[in-house]
Amino acid sequence: MLLRPRLVVSRAALLGSAACLASGLASGFAAAQTPASPATVQAPKQSAAAAPAAAVPGTTPGATSAATLQTPAPGDAAAHIPGASPADYKPWGFQLAGRDKDVVPGNDFFGYANGTYVRDLVIPSDRNSWGAFNMLAELSRVRVQQILTELAAHPVAQPATIEEKLGTFYAAFMDEKTVEAKGAAPLKPGLDAIRAVEDRKQLAALMAQAQFGFQSSLFGLSIEPDAKDPTKYSVMVSQGGIGLPDRDYYLQAKFAEKKKAYQAYVAQMLGLAGWPDADHAASDIVAFETAIAKISWARDAMRDPDKTYNPMSVDALVKAAPQFDWRTWLDTAGVGSAKELVLTTKSAVLAEARLAGATDLATLRAWLAFHLVDDAADDLSSPFVNASFAFHGKTIGGSPELEVRWKRAVEATSGAMGMAIGKVYVARFFPPDEKATMENLVAKLKDAFHNRLEHNTWMSASTKAEALRKLDNQAIQIGYPNKWRDYGSLVVRPDDAFGNAERAIAFEWRFWLGHLGKKVDRDEWDMTPQTVNAYNNPPFDEVVFPAAILQPPFFNKDADPAINFGAIGGVIGHEMTHSFDDEGRKFDRLGRLHDWWTKADAKAFGEKAAKLGAQYDQFSPVPGMHVNGKLTMGENIADQGGLTLALDAYHAWLGGKQAPVLDGLTGDQRVFLGWAQVWRMKLRPDAVKMRLVVDPHSPPEARVNYVMRNIDGWYKAWDVNPGDKLYLAPKDRVQIW
Ligand SMILES: [Zn+2]
């Protein structure tokens, strides 16, 4: 999440309860600099750039030379990003040349719809994945760069207005000369503070500084709406402490080389920071983090909202795990007044406190030092930036090259003041009529869902009635939030990129501290308007569609309606369905974690979900690794519901009329092509492996093939029969919603 870069252990991020459409697609190296402490989905450290020319129009035509993307002139560069404008999808919204007509749709629909496009697609050298989604995200980034470049053109010594602060923040990051001249100096106060830690109380106090800058904590701390009473905020505490993307990287043989590279990287960073005996310290740190990994919860286990809701008084926590100085930690972070906390990964938090208590201070100081350097690297001089990229971007993420500075500057500024950028972005790039068009589409999808729920055959009358009430109550947010944030107290300085970043972290935390004790503000968004994504927030019973997603290939004003139903209609349906996936279904119409299902209905749901999960478990996009059906359960249910609703909504829109045939393709066929086109994407092998472990979304091929094979309408539209590879007998198809 760009908006809350340091608060990544939010309940939403941890549980995926704010389920989104896709992970890590738009994130750049800078924004993806995930702190050590949180056990969250660590987005791939990657970025975007242009790709060399290719044969298929709109994939990577010559119009998108690297030069175009790296130095866009304000006002015109946006038009040159392929795949992000209606002109790339002429004449009716689907790039026919991207198909591979040698592939039988019933054998591999992804290959049929996207085969030529994906084969010819060249992943830019500073990315680990590339595709239609990324291109739109890149358009957004170029537009933000235009905004920031303009604002940075008028430097002021003491920025006061939000425009001045944005321009100054961006310019300070871009001021490579000053950043290089400072070298490792900005780290000194932080490293001095770490060296000064002589007892457990000082250790806890310093870990609380993670909320206010680049220090790290073993535990995640966040302020979130309480799952059982979403009108009030709770203080959440979560497991943390590891620097690799997931516990699997420490514990599984297939990641042994990555772990080895991590230890070398830890030593390298400590060496750059001047920490004594770096090799020995690195070995201790990795051993310590391996012990943390062993007691940490697996990602799929963290998806159960019941298991992750563990209220505990501070007194009880202190008693249960006295090895960590909780009171000092909470007081210093500013939440000392909280009498009760909610522990998400409770057993891991307690075990980590005991582990920390049994670990010598020298190791803990070295752990703090490494993570300080690692988290701050992108705001430091080139030795730090390059080392960080070589490990996170290249070794882990698979990207060959570091992205250019302006891209990282955009990510850094977006991470610090994303909502301020959003205000300008919306005024410039989001015409009011697009909001109205979207409202219209959303209403159609909601009608389709309502209709499906009314005709549901496996739920009892009481559960069904409550489900309908929940759907009717679902709030829809489109484009941008109802109110904008005030950045008045954020101090930005022209010559201090490092300090600006730290002050932005502190500003963000104080923003949330200000919410504590107040009624929950339902106008807060978890994504900025310029983000190409969408999400469902169960405690608010709402779905949110930021402005930037309302563009091709998702929404194309020039496209045939069937394409838009399949693409943005499928996305709307996906987000709506999240309210009824295996996590979302546990929240009632008031957003409370509260069981409103009969036992029999819950059992029926569980059986269907397990059957769907078993299907996805089979898919292996790289040798030796499979999709985790449990981790991806919510997203798979949402995909399946989304596309089903899109087809229903299209039929309702046709109102019994016959759809025209375009280029030999029927209306129903075009709905499926519209969805498939959104997932035109290619990933580097390391990125595939990482996502299989950390990403709650299935790989692109599965988001097409495994969704469609469960939808009866797909068999009819494409004449899929027994013998076709994706064919499932009707009894084996899973239709939950
Ligand atoms: Zn989703």
C-alpha cells in the first residue's frame, strides 16, 4: 500500500482482509522497501520501464522507447504508454493480434486469448513482471511524475503549502549530488542510538522508534478499526522481525540459496554502515531470524479473521511474556493509554518476546543496525541503493536492473504524501462523467449479485436473507475519498531526502495516533486515487475503486460493452464477491466479525471452498512449486464470483436482445476475452516463485483458466467438451456465488 508504507502490519495487510485485485503490480523499488519488522506481504522490489519493440500492437511498439518513458515531457508522455489508451484496443476493445489461434480455447483459454501477446512481450530490464496491468500503472506513474516535476520547478527554502511540500520532497530525492555527498552520515544518529542500548528497557524504547522513522521493531504495531466493533479503533500487535519475504525462505530447502545470499547481504550492509565484525554479526542475525521464522504463523493461517482476533489486556500480555518490556514499547510509541490490545498472530508474538529475551543484546543491536540500514537504503547514497537493489530487486525479485531515479522519487513521494498527489491527479485526470459511468456499471453488477443470491440453491432462507441485506448495505466508493488529508504539520526540507522520509513515517503514525479513542472515520481510504487497483474493506462493508483503474484495459469508453463487462465488470464483481469469500463472509452487514451463518450453510460453503482450493492446488507454473489453494482462496472465490456476475450483468443489459457478432466472436465470447485480456502478463521465474509464497492472488494463467472452467456459461460460449483439457464435468465445477 503506497499510502501507509511503514504501517504494513496493518490488520488489513496482514490478513488480506482489505482484499485487493492484485499485489505488487505498480510498486516500485522505493515504495516496496519493506521494513524488517512486519510479517506482511512484501511486494516485489521492482519497477517499470519501456520494453523493446515487439510484433503485437500495444504490447511494446516502437512508440514506447525507453527514452519516452524515462524522460516524459509534461503533458504528452502519457499518450505513449502502450496498452493504456483506448487507441491500443481498436476497433472494439480487444487486441485480436494477441491471440494464439493455434491453441484450442477449451485446452488453455489463457493461451488462446493471450498467447501471442505474452510470447512477444519483453519484460523491461528494471521489472520482474510486465503486462497490461503494469502498463496502466506505469501511465499513472508518469502522470504523477509530470505533476511532481511541475511542482518541483519552483523551489522554496521553507515549503509551506502542500504543493511546495510535494515539489520539495520530490526534488530532494532527485538531488543526487546532495544525497551522494552525505554518504552514510544520515545513519549516524540512528546507529548511535542502537549502540547506546544497554538494557531491555532501552531496547524496547528504541524499537518503538520504528513508528517514527527507520528504526525497526520485532513486532508490528498499528491502529485499525476493531474487527468486532468497527465503530472504534484498536491497537493491533503482530508478529514481525524477518527480512526475507516469508518464513518459507528461511525454512525450505528450495530457498537455501536465497537465504545464503541474504546472509551475505546482511554482512555487506553492516559493513557499509561501519558495524564491527559484520560477518559474524550477519551469521547471528540470520540465525535469530530463522528462529523467528520457525515460530511465525504461515501466511495462509493468517487469513482466518477469527484466529487473528485475540484481545488481550496489556497487564495479561506483560504477565504472559515478560521477556519484552511491553509497557516501555507502548508508551514510547504513544499508545500507552491503551488498556487492551488485539494480538493477531498471538502465539507468535508471545514466542517472539520469549525468543528476544533469550537472545543476547549484541545480536539484537546488530539486528537493529542491519534493518535500519536496509530500510533506509533507498534514501542513502549509491553504495546503499545498489546493494539493496542487487539483493531485494535482483536476487529475490529477479529484476536485472535498478530503475531510474525519477521512478524511485515518484514512489518515495507517493509513499509519503500519496493522498496529496491524489488530489491533483483527480483534478487533472479524472473527469466527473467517468464517476457517473462507473456508478452506473456498479449498480448493474449489484443487481446481478442480488439476483444470484435470491436464486441461490444451497443456503437456508435465513442466511440468504442476511446475505442480501449485507449486499444491499455494501458501500461503493469510486475515484477518490470524500475528504482529503491535511499535511500541514509535515516538515519537508530541500536538502534532506533522508530526513523527509523519516518525518513522513512519523507523520503517518501520528495521523493514526490521532484517531485513537475517536469514532472510526469511514472516509479513510487504504489506496490513493492514482493507484491501479481496487479493494474490499470488510469492517466497512465497502468496495473501493480508485480513479486510476477506470482506464483501458479495465474500462475503455470506446470498447464494445461485452469487453467492459468482462474487464471492469469482472473487477467490480470480484470486489463485491470479497464480502462473501472465506474471510469476508465472516463479517456481517455492519462490518462486525460475527457469525451470521447457520451451521449447515457454513459447512456447505466450506465444502465448496475446499473443492475449489483443491483445483488450484494442482496448478504448477514453475517446476516443483504449486499454487497454495488456501492462501489464494479468497481471491479465487472473488475471481470466480466476479466473472460469473459480469456475464449475468451483461445478459441483463442485453435484455433479451441478440448481441452483435464482431470479428466472428459472439457477445458472450467477448465477455470472457475482456477478462482474459486484463491478465496479459509475463513474470520472471524468481518473481513467480516469490509470488507463489507471498501473494494471495493466483498467477495470471490461473486467474483465467481456473476461473472459467467452473463457469457453465464459458462451456456454452466456447463449445468446450469432454476431452478438452480444461473440461470439468458439471458435478466437479465449483460455483459458490
Ligand atoms: Zn481481490
